Amino acid sequence: MKKKYNKIRKYLLVILFAGFSVPYMVAQSNDKIELTTIHGTVVDKTGKAISNVSVSILDAFMQSFTNDQGNFTIQVPEKSVLYFSKQGFIAQKKEVNKQNLTFSVVLLPEREEFQYQTGYGTRKLSELTTAVSVISANDLSRSFVTSTETALAGKATGLTVLSNVGKEPGFESNSIYIRGIGTENGMRSPYILVDDVERGIGQMDVNEIESVSILKDGASNAQYGQRGANGTILITTKRGFIGKPEIEFISQLGIQKPTNLPAFLNSKEYVTLYDKALQNDGLSLPTDSKYNPTMYDGTQNPLLYPNINWYNEFLNKTAPQQQYKLMFRGGTDFIRYFMLFSYLDQSGLYKHTSENKGYNTNIDYNRFNIRTNLDASVTKSLLVSLDLAGSMENKNMPNSSAGDIYNTLSSLTPNAMPIQYSDSMLGGTSQYQKNPLGMIARTGNRQDRAITMQIKAKAVQQLDFITDGLTAEAALGYNGNTTYGLMRSRTYATYESQSDGTYTRYGENSDISLGMSSTNQGFTYLLNFYGGLKYNKIFGQHGVGGSLRYYQAQTFIRGDNPPYGKLGMNGGANYNFDKRYFLDFSFSYDGSDEFAAGHRFGFFPAVSGAWLISNEDFLKDNHTISFLKLRASYGEAGNCKTSGLDRYAYESHWSGFENSSGGYIFGTGFAWSNGAWEGRISNPDLTWETTHNYNVGVDISLLDKLTFNLDGFIHNRNNVILALVNSSPLILGATAPYANTGSVLNKGFEAGVTYKNNINDLNFFLQGNVSFARNKITKTDEVDGLPDNLKRTGYSVTQQRGMLATGYYKNQEDIDKSPYNALYKVRPGDIKYQDVNGDNIINSLDEVAIGSPSVPEWTFGLSAGVDYKGFDISFLVSAFAGRTVYLNNSAVWLLKDNGNATALAYGAWEAGVREDDATYPRLTTESNTNNYRSSSYWMKNGNFLRLSNLEVGYSFSGKWLKTTKIKELRIYANGQNLFTLDYLSDYNLDPEVVNAGITGYPNMKLFNIGLNVKF
Amino acid sequence: MKRITIILTIFLLFITGCISLDKDVDTNLTKDAVFSDERYASGFLNSAYREIINGYNRIDNAMFACASDEAICSNSASSVHAFNNGAINQAYNPEADVWKNMYTGIRKTNMFLGELNNTIKTAGLIDKNSISIANYKRMKGEAYFLRAYYHFELAKRWGNIQLVDTVLTEESSLAVKQSTFTEAIRFIVKDCDTAMVYLQNPLLAKSQPITVDNYGRATTASAIALKSRALLYLASPWNNSVEDKKLWKDAADVAIAFINSVNGSSNLIALDPAVFSAAMPTISYISIPYDKEVLFATGYDNRNDIEINNLPISFSGKGYTNPTQELIDCFDPIKGKSIDPMNPYANRDRRFNLYFYFNGQKPLTTRTDTVFTYVGGKDGLGRSSTATKTGYYMRKFTNFSLNLSKGETSRRAWIHFRFAEILLNYCEAQNEYLGSSDDDIVSDATIYDQLNKLRTRGGVATYATGSLTKGKMRQAIHKERRVELAFEEHRFWDVRRWKEGTLYFNGTIHGMQISKNTDGKYSYAVIGVENRVYSPKMDWYPIPYTELLKNPKLKQNPLW
């Protein structure tokens, strides 16, 4: 039996928590109280003894523990209340009186609770005081996703994930925002850590992940010092457990299909419209019969009068993809493991890819992922972990980029040229010297490879011999990323037939070079160390904890020296009373080499508290309200990043090179002279941005079935780093410096609801979340005297801007009496704009804010599912609102620069034919700088709702399964992006990436079937 | 267990000492390092040349000539049309970058001049030996010339500019006062005079030869040429409404002194007769050696964008620059001949064939390719979106013999000053200086002499001394300027400084519609091609709106 009336601990407590425990200590300071000796036993509900249960009077200054037989002895004053507690059990109180000196206590286990990652530690949901949302492994791994970023979309409050580009295999790219945008600076993305080491997650396999925590408020981000201001995403990978080995195999096969592709008109329609456009421009019709619509009736020579649907000729309708994964998980007291091997293969859409001997020019992306997480209990108190993870990516593609190819496909008119006159003569014209067949099949190929490697070694030592509950930990992390590209190139010529029977040739045919030349060589690695102490202990009704950690990290980037360095301390202290009142402090003292000495380190404090009302006596036994908690927090965090290109903006930059292109060419030889120049003007006072974040929240659970949480926040970002381009006169003659000049106010709320229930064998769940964040520039690099309509202050960081369209010019008279249009020599049917500043001139000074920001203010996710006797069905719908998109691609700006036309052209303004009911300005072949510019005419509602995932599955049970070693067997089919509701249906564009399929690879729908087997 | 703790602690301490946030290797040069290193100190001056304007396709792929009545641009997408349709205003100007770039160049020259007496000197770079002394003397002259050049490019555009002769800070840049055009030209002339003292003088070829590898650097001749043009612009009607004859005299004196000194020297600078040699068209009009007629030009560059943008469409070009009928009509017949309206392009000034691609022209005698701009011809009107709209393409500067599909390039420099201009500067200034009425007969033989040099080279009739009145002489000089310096970015400014914008740059611009008749002959009809807008306020550009906002003390130009 251990007795610990330990003075040291008293002092420790007094120092750490003086502010809260004073009333209890006052009572204790009256010495010479008579003590009574109490004996007893603590058992669980099966009667088994529980050891190491803390037995204390309520203020914990007298404490004892049960031994292996569950027995304890403690001396306490008469008329005290004994408090029995142990991690994992519901604490109990017993009154001490003269009649009752022996106790037999039964402790009931606590409900298992999710452990949240919060900064450098885990907390239970019930103990959380900050705003954190979590995505668990189950939510992530169901669908066939190639990118972990995409897998997060729609699944947590406060998180917005939007694709930046179409889904070209291996080139997925997303914008991730936590609580929208909080800064005008270009660095708006959250800080992402995988097992406490900073890294990107695009190449991870989703099955590596145990949980994802989204740290949203200031208090949870303060620990991340100069990088926490944009929020933090913490990823925890799966680890082993003590128990029988678990083997899981996953196989998924699928097909990809573009969500939207533009529908261009055929030659006859195109030429008819083109001729009309020429007339509108007051231009004479070309005498060339190519511009005669009747030549496209199908009877003419297709080499002279082509009618080509370029998308159909060069894109397959679908492309396959497949994914296989094998996982092992298990362990013993001594060692525990998790291992994953996975393989992914995705093909692209191009046709005509096997024209070449020895290599294929289709896009093909494959990736191997491996991960091994090992934990070894070297001694009873020392845990050593080693995590090894890596990915290998190979991308094969034609030696023409997808952007190049899709730009060509979308700008080639159907009658521009034949694909080829003969096998050796590809079509081309002076305007379209590129031919898609040439681009796909005759430019050689390119193979990009990337290898990522993560190593993390960690040791955790329990320091019970110093004091119970104290642990020390240290970890070293490495993250390497190597990219290497190989390229074999050849070139092709295109030919244009002339009326005299000759051909004009563009470009040259050249054979593929024998050797491959290397491109895109990159090497980046990060080294990271952290180590520190943690303390966690329950003293009766008082739960205390604290941590202190030192960290440093360095990132090395090839060709970008010297390395980026950061270091700092962070830590915190938490206290709870009786699991009812929680109070947390945290801080970081953090430095980055982005700033000059003296402006380098920042102190970021945070405080947060929670009141777990459902643990109060009046609600304790209420089964309807099974959980109710109020939270509030305040915290500060920083943002030290401007962009990778402007390092050391605090000091002046000078460059000098011998015989470089920074010099000048003198003489008649083609040789550069020496050159030297001054870079951006320095700002020695430059420092990090700081955000001051307030958050309040409530978490409710009803009947343990319906949970609901709500958070409201105000984030105020100051010292936003901006280049002073709008306030430095150009006569300065140098690039304007950066300064901490802006501020952004970001406000919003999030709500999430989960309902889970079952009716007999029918289980169902419903999860919904809604997030709203509206930011407003409160101060920026703007000069006084800027007219209101041009001011950005007061608007969102990504507010769309442009001219205000009021209709069409009706006729010449209308043009003459309207304000002078300085944008273009307008004609009737052109878009008319409002003279916003009233100077009687229409020019760019009349631009105003239009619609909503380009990044949505509202993000919604809704998922639901049912399973019944092995059958299951579930779906996820995500939606975005408060978003305006600007349409300016060749599928919308028809005939521009002799470009293509879609059916939109049939709504075009035409004098006397379609004036008031026109849905499109007059057709023109010219680059009409009045019509084709940023204006409300092309700003469209960018809200959309998408069925992100729909899945149907069946899990086998039955006797035959029991005869095999298979524990679980599930087959399923799912579809992604199957269905979209949006405001762009007239334009046939993907609402998420409006240029997808036009200036780059399309966005994709997916259909998959899958098999999961667990042994 | 204690051992483990000790190990952990040691480990912790060890790692803690490993990084510090101070850079261990300074990969960044400092200002002192730049100006105390021979390579970089001189390299800094070299880099100061980078802001010199290069006129090839510089306005959104169009030649600046398309902003005047010399040509129209067939590329409807180019922003060059803004100069002709009245779209330029304080918020929008395709030349807005010039404001920024020129001041960038000025900062570099001021920085170099400042360091010349500071770090460069104290580092001992100048006084090493007689060669370095001579080099830095030359560089000092170059810096003064460049500063004058950059200010001049600003002054001719915006008139009331800010003169900067120190390295500015953000604060001091708000305190620089706005000068008048006259003040600006005085400043420029002063810098030119200073530059001349230090620059290498090609007029003294024996003592100071310009080595081939220094071609492209400013010389005394460059500084004189700039001074000559600056004084001519100062004396011109746009700034000289009181008709102060002294200004014209100053301009004439500088020009004639230069002409006389050239005539008396080793003849390095002269009108280059090789321009019209048989071999010339195969390279390009502009490939004149720096030391012949060229007084200042940009560096020599390998390029073919000039051809890609401007060759007729059937020659793999885009044919963007289409000379106007107005310009075509300025070219006289060769001496003793007249123009046949049924065959209008024969017997023209020798410059005609070198400046234009026209219907029926065989640009190279060695090849059979013919340009056909008649309606329906392979280069003809409406043949493609960028086919000629006037019936002509610009030939000057283009190298017809390049194989563009092979990506061939040729060497090109953009000439800013050449000797022919000095002759014209003199004629104009002297003609304006002499005589009181436009009806006075011009009897000064020097004017006729200089003008006739150019006409003789072009093969057209010369003017006999005493044959023209002052007014007629003015017309003759203006026309000769228009012909000789076509496409070289003179016309835009000449018309402005003569205050003739509403006359030439307003209204319809014409081209020639050529039809091929059934008998194989052509018929010609002048057609209107573009309607243009000009008003007197456009003589000067409006000061950029954003700059007015940043510095409230800055005043907008009149009428804007």
C-alpha cells in the first residue's frame, strides 16, 4: 500500500493551479485535524479487483491508491468525502462517517470516447475546450479516392475542399481552407501535420489514416505558433494493437468519365454563325468556299471541308482505374504493428496513343504506398516507435501537357483542318499550327517519377519514479520528396493545303531522340525534432495536466538555399474540476528565419474553458440530455509565410552574375555581359501576421443517439503581409517592399449534427454539417482618395470584380447617347455597362464588386446510410454556396480569335430578330474588349450541390463464412460525382472547376466496384 | 531507467544546439559586395541598359507604327487599337509600363553614379590602371546618357514628369516635384552634355576606337543625337506656342555642328549607301553595322518574332502590320519617272521596295515567291483573320529569307538614333528658325543640301536651292521625315509635336483594294479601312491614375 502525502506535489499543484484551487487549500491549511483510518476494496462489476485506483478526499491533498488486490488504506479527517477515480472508470464519491469506516466500491467503466488530436496530445471529446472537428478512418476509406485531400471534402465542419483543376491522373490539386480565408496574403492554406511532422497529404493512401483532426479556433492553433493562423490539420496514422493479427485486403476496380465536356457545333452551324459574326463586324465575307455553309452537307471532299468533333476524335468516353490494398495489424504486449501496401493505377482519356513502337503516350498514373508503424514496449515504462512510410509515383504522358492539348481541342473549329491528309501529313493552318494527333502521338513521351519517404522515430519514457503521471518524449522526423522526370521528344509538321494544290508546312518532322533527357529534378526534405515533458494526473476531483515541448524543423529545397528554419517552445496546462469545469492554457514561443533578428520570435497565448453541464448533479441522471457542454476560447496564432519566392524579405537583395541573361548583349556576338541588379526593397521590420481568434461552442448529445454541435467564431488577422504596390510611387524605380500592412476580419459559424439509431436489425445514420465563414478586408494596401467602387476594403479577399452590365446597346443612336465607351468601338448588340463613377466615360474605373467571393462562404455536407442484414447503402452530398464564378473560357466566349461556337450562339443578339430576349451579346469574330472582359455578364452563381459519393454494399455472413478463415467479407459498388445541381447548365461547365475540359483536363465521375476481405 | 533519462536529456541538449535561425551561409550579395567587385560593379551599369525600349512588336505584338497613320494592325486583339479608338485614359494605356520601366532604369543609373564616387571608388576599382580609369570614365558617361534617355522617353509621353537624380526611398519618392516639359528637356540636355565629356567618341576613331564588343554602348554620337532630338521636340509647336525662335536655333546649331564634325572626321558615321546594295534585302534593312549610320541602338538579338508577326500570311507570317495608303502615297517616283495609276508600285522611290510588301512584288530576285494581296490572292484582303486590311504588309525590318518553320532566327537591333534623323532635325529646325512668313523663299543652301542627301539616296528628284517657300519646305521636310523614318517610332511623336493630330490621326485611314480582272490585269480602289479618333488632349498621355492617387501633389495633364 502506497501512501503519498507528498509535499512536493502539494507545491507543484499550488504553483500550477493556484488560481482555481485556492478555496480548497484554505480548508486544508487548518492543521491538527484528527484523522480516521479507512480501509476498503475496489472492484469492477464482475468483482475483479482494480489496482491503482486513486482514493482521495475531494481536494486531493490526501490520497492513496489501491494495491493489486484492490485494497486501500487512507487516513482522512472525519466527515470528509472520499473520491474514487481511475482513468477509464466513472469516478465515485462516498461519504465518510463514524459508522462507516470500511468501503467496498464498484467502479463502472466509462463509455469509450473518441480521443481527439489536439496539438501535441490527445483529449477526450468530453474534455475538449477548443473547436476541433474530426474525421475518422471509417468516414474516409470507403470511397475510391486517389487523393487524401479529396477524401476530406464534405466530412467535417469548418473545412472547405475544392478542386483547383480537373482530375488529371497524378495531377490533382485542391484548395483547402479552414474557416474560409483569413488573410490577403497568398499563403491561405492550413498547416498540415502527419503524426506531428509537417508534410503534404496528396500522396497518402487514405487507409493509412486513423483520424483527421481539424483545429479551427485560436486556442487549438496557438501551439503552432507562426504557422497556426490558417488552422491546422492533424493526421494520425493507424497503429498496431494487442491482439490477434488482422489482415485486410481491398480491391477496387472502376471507370472514370468526364463530368462535363463542352459541346461545340458542327461545321455547317459554325460557318453559318461565323458568317453572321463577320457581318456583325461590318466585315466582308471571305470569298473562300470554306466559309460557305452549304459546302458542309457531307457530299464534299472532307479534306477540303472538314467537319470534325475534336473531342470525340481524341478522347475516349471512359478510362479505367484500379486499386489494391493489403493491410496487417496486430501485436503483443511487447511489439505492435500496422503495415500497409497499396497500389493504384489510373489511365487517361486520350485516343491514338499506341501509334509508337515501344512506348505508349496515354496518360497513366500509378502509385505504390507502403507504411509500417511499429511500437515496441522496450521496458515497462519505455515505448519506442518507428514509422516508415513511402510512396512511389510514376506518371506517363505525351510530351505535350494536358493544358496544351485541351486548349487546342477547345479552340479548334470543326472545319479548321482535316486531322490528316495522309499518314505523314497532319493538318494544320497558319492559325492552328498544332494538331491534336501530333500533340498526343508525335511529340514523344514524358515520365515523371516521384518518391516520398517518411521516417519517424519516437520514444516515450514514463517518469513515474520522479512523479506519477509524468512522461518524457522525443521524436525525430524525416520527410523526403524526390522528383525526377524523363523526356523523349520528337516533333511533327503540319500542312495546310493551298488552292493551287501545294501545301504550306508548319514545323518539322523529327524522329524521337534515342536518349531520354531529364527534366523536373527536385529534391526536398524536412528534418524535424521535438521533445518534451507531459504530465497528466487525477487528484480526486482535480484533473491536471501540462506539457512543455521544444521543437525545431528545417526544410531543404534543391535549388533554393539556404534551408528554411523554424524553432520554438510550446506547451500548456490544463485543469478540470470534477470533470465539470475545464480550463486550458496553451502557448508557443516560436521563431522563423523569415524575419530579422528581433522580429523573429513571437509569443502566442491561448486560453479556453468548458463547462460540462451534463456532469452536474442535476443532469447526471438525465438520460435525455446525455451530454451537454459549453465551450469558449481565445487564442492567438501567426502566419509567417508569404510565398516560397520571397525569402528574407527583411534584407535587401542584390544579384550579380557573370555573362548572364541579367546583363546585356553588347557587340555583334551573341554573348551576355556581366550583370548585377538590386532586388525587392527590404523591410527590416517585417514580421509575422497574427490572428486573434474568439470562439464559443456547444456540444449536445441526446439519448446518446443524436449529437449536435455548434461553434461561432470571430477571427481577426492583423499585420497581414502585403507588397506595397498600391502605395509606393513607381518613380521609386524598384520593386515595392513587403510590409505588415493589412487586416482581415473573418466571422462565421459551424454546426454539425449526427443521428444514429437502429430498429431491430436496421441500422441507420445521418450526418450533416454546415459551415459559414465570411471574411472582410478591414485594412489593405490602398491609398486615400481611391473611389469607393474601386476599394477592396470592406469586401472579401476573393471578391469578384468587374463592370456592371445593364443590357445591350440597342442601336447606333443608343451608343451615341450613352456615355463614351473607351473599352472598344462598340456596335449595337454589344454589352452596355453602367457608368459607375459618373464621368461619362466607360472604362476600367467603373469596375465594382460583383456577386460573391470566388471561394464559397457556405460549405455543406450531408451523409446518410442504412444497413440491414448485411446490405448497406450510403451517400454523401456536398454543397457550396456564396460563391461567384467568372466564365471566360472558349466555351463561353464564342468565336473569339476565330474560336469555336456552342449552341449559346443561337441566343445571340441580332438586330430586328432577337433584341430584348437575347441571351448572348452579338456574335463577333474580333477580340471584342468590351464584351469579353470581367463583368457582371460573365459572373455567374457558382453555388452547386454534388452527390459526391453513393455506395451500395453487401457484407456476407452465414455459416459458410465461418468455415473459412474470413472474418469479414464485403462487396460494394459506388459512384462519385454522379450528379450535380448548379447554375451553369446553360454553359455545360463543371461548377467546381469551370475551365475543366477546356483549358485543362476535365473533372471526372467515377464508377467502382470493390471487395473488402478481413482475415 | 535513469540511464535512459540521462540519454534522452543529452540527446535533447545535443539537438537543441543544432540549428539557429541565422543563416550560416549568406548566399545573397550585399550592395557593398556588388560595388566593390569589378565584375558586378560594371555589370550593374550593363544591367542599367535593360530598360531601353525595343520597338519590335512592342505593343501587344503590334508595331508602334500601328498607333499612327503609318499602319493599321490586322490583329483585332492587340491593345494597340486603343491609341486609335480613343480608349486611352488615365486608367488605361498600353504604354503604362513605360512609366514604370523608365523609372526603374533611372534608379539604376542614379545608383551607379552614386556608387561611382562611393564604394566603387573606395574599393579601388577605378584607379587600378589606365584601362580601368578609361572604362569607368566611359561608364560614367553611359550612365548620364541612359539617365537622359530614360527621362526623355518619359518626357515625350507625359510632358510634366518628375525628374529624379538621386536614389529614392519610399518617403522621398513622394516628395519629388513635378517638372514642366521645358524643365525636363533642360535636365536631359544637361545630362547629355555631361555624358559627352566622358563617353567614347567614335568621331575620333584613331585615338579611341570603339571595339566591336562594345557595340550597343552609348557614345558621344548617341548623346548628341539625343540632345538634337530633345531640343527639336522642345522647340516644336506643342511646347513652343509663342514661337520662340531661339529654341529652333539651339536645335539647328546642335545638329549642324554634328553634321559638320562628321563630314570632317574619318567618315565612320555617314549615310550608309549599303542600305540599297543588292545584298541588303536578303538580310534586313536594319542590319547596318553600329558604326555606319547608327548612332544608338539596342543590343543585337537573335529573333524571328518580327517575321512571325509581320510577314505576309502566305509566308508563314501573321501579317499584323499593314501600311496605310496615306504612307504609300508619300513615296515619290524615282527621278525622271512618274507613277502609273494602273501599275502604281513601279518606278517608286528605292525605299518603297524595301519598306513594303505589295501586290505582285517578288521580294527576292533569287526566289519565285510573289506576294499577292489582291482580293482572293493568297495574301489578300479577308483571306484570314489577320490578312492585310490595306493591301500592304510591312517589309522594313523583316528578313524574308528566314525559314520560319525551321525556327531560323537572325540578328536584329532596334535603332533609336541614326544619322539620317540628324539631317532631318537640322532641316526642320533651320527652316523654322529662318524666315518670318511661310511665303518667304528659303534660300539657305544647307537645308537643301541635307535634305537632298536623303532624296538622292532614295533615287528621287532633289530640290533646287531657292525653289521652295518656308511653308513648302516645311511640307517637304515633314514628308521626307515620314518616308525616311517610317515604322521607326517617329511619326507618332512628330505629328503630336507639330500639333497636327486632328489632321492626320482623326478620321478614316485608307487602304487599297486590288481586284484581279479577267484579263489578268489589276484594278485599284482606295477604301476606308479604319475610323480613328484624335483630340488635342492626346498630344500628351494622361498621368497614370494610380500614380495620382499615391501622390496627391501630382497634377494631371491638361484636358484629361
